[in-house]
Amino acid sequence: MTDRAKIANVRSIVQQQQGKSIRRKRKQSGRSMVPVGSARSKKNLRAPSDSVSLSDKARADLANMQEAKLFSDRQLELLGIVHPRSKNRPLVDAMRQLRTKLYSLKQNGNFSVLVCAVTPEGGGSFVALNLAATIAFDKSKTSLLVDANLHNPVIHKLTKLIGREDSHGLVEYLEHPELGIENIVSPSGIPRMRVIPIGSHAEVSAEHFTSARYKQLMVDIKERYDNRFVVVDGPAMATSADARVLSDICDYTVLVLPYGGVTPGTLDSIVDEIDERKLAGIVINDQPG
């Protein structure tokens, strides 16, 4: 399941914004973004008759969040997934650094973040999975990992290991309006972490992510519980239009750059496509020790 064994050097969002500003001035015009409406909504998901606040519900649900099956520390090590007692301390420290950076950008409330590699096989799924696991270290928070990588999904491998391979996923939800969110959220084998697998591997396109149903899904899964942080595992930014659509919908974007695998020009052109207010930084993956 792991794509890389090391993660290092989370680049500053300030550095990226400064570079982007300079390049924009040189070009005298900005690049166009994929046109997607805002996914943010003021919708109140609480029924008028509810006397319990959303935060109270979240704490109650958190207390009752019992996994049917949990991976052992040894199994997590074999899968390359971090945990509080992990022996791979450099990886744990790097993921905590990334988590802290994201928390600093959204100091009040939760957020959704797209994690995607710059190029295929660049380690984006590995970083997304471990970021979600690291957020779940905190017993007062939960994470939800959404597999939106239609080209190379991996989260279904995790659900298969805990006997949930037949669970509905994102594709079924987008194609069948009768399905509710509760039908596609599955345990992960990790405490306080849930996943939405890709589901059916039928041929699909980026139009799924521009649909009102997907945008509303992102609003609902983030706003239903104020302690839930949503991590979206997306496809490679350089080769997929899906990634740009997903970036526009999520609160933040983290790019994963394979060490020595991308030219500065390619990276700059991709950074220019992302709203600078959403670019949380770049993770340099598989950097030599």
C-alpha cells in the first residue's frame, strides 16, 4: 500500500504564494481555473426540534465509535501506516508537521484538504492515508479519508483487509441518489478514522466531481460533525482534470512532489493553477536521508 518510505521538507505556503505572484506579474495575466461553484454552505444540518448541539452529538458519537476490527501495531507497520507508537519516528514527525501546518491555517473549526501527487505514482495516496491516520491520533478528533482517485484507487485495499470489500463507495453514491452518506462511510481499522472507498470501478469522468451531489457531499461530511477533518485522496495533478476540480472544492490542497521527479517549470505551472489561498504547501516525498 505504501508508495514511499520517507517524507520530508514541507515547503512553506508563503514561499509558494510569493513565487506564484512573481510569475503572474511576468505573464501579465492569470491562468484560468476549472469553473466549479463553491462547495461551502451555511446549511444547518440540525433539525429545528433538536435540543442537542452538533458538538454534543459529535462527542457522543466519538465516545461510541467502536471498530469491528482494529489493526495491530505490527499490521500498521507492515502497511506503512503511522500510529502513536510507530517505530518510524521521522515519518511520524513529518506527518505531525503537516498536520500542524493545516491546523494553523484553520484555527477554528475543521477543514477539508485535497492531497494529490504532482505526477502519477508520486506518493499522494501514501501521504493522504498517513495524514488522516495522524489526525486521528488526537482522541478529541476524527478523520474521514475519501478516495477520489478514479485512476488509481487504493483505499479499497484497506477495507478489504477488515472484511468490508463489498461496501458501497463514492461512485455508487454519486450515481444512485437513494443512497445516503451512512451507506458509504466504512470503518478503517484505525481508531477514530473512517473511510469512503471509491466503490465500483466503472468508467467515470470528472463530471462526477462537478455535480451538485458531490459538492453537497463534501459540505455534509465536513459540517455534520465539527471535530471531523476530511482528507481527500486525489489523482495526479499533472495528468488529471479531476484534481483541479477537487482542489477548487476542498478548503486546502497539499501537493506531493517525488524527490527529483519533477522539473521546476512543471511544478510552477501546476502551482499557478491552484488558488493561492488554498495551497497549504508541498511535501517532498522519498527524499534521501
